[in-house]
Amino acid sequence: MMATVTLLYFASLREAAGMPSEVAQTAASDLAGVYAEAQARHGIAWPVEHLRVAVDGEFARWRDAVRDGSEIAFIPPVSGG
């Protein structure tokens, strides 16, 4: 079953994807799968273990199910300075 989701990219992920956000169709069953699709589409090198994921403004787990219409944010580590 396909779901339509909005993906948000932050910091270095935004640079890697070349865009701040996109609407995507996904057949992934979990959030890790959605990220794997985005990695393949944009050539993003960040491993999933180094990122946080949020769904509709709340932090989530990578194994959480994908819900149609969700806004999924991929958040890399924030460097202090």
C-alpha cells in the first residue's frame, strides 16, 4: 500500500537532498524504509543510526509504521559552536 508523506530535511541533509522538503510516495512499512528511499533518491550518505526522526512534530522511532499524510522530519546531529 502506498502512502503519501511530506519529508523535511534539516541542516546538512537539506544540502545533500538539495531541497528543504518534498512530497513523496512510499511503499515502505516503517520510517527507516522511508529514509532508505530518500537516501537512494538523493545520494544521502548519513547512516540512519546518526539521525533522529520525527513524525508530525513529535520524535519517533525508526521502526514506527508509516502513516499516510504524515510529515516526516529527518534530523542530523546538531554541531555545537
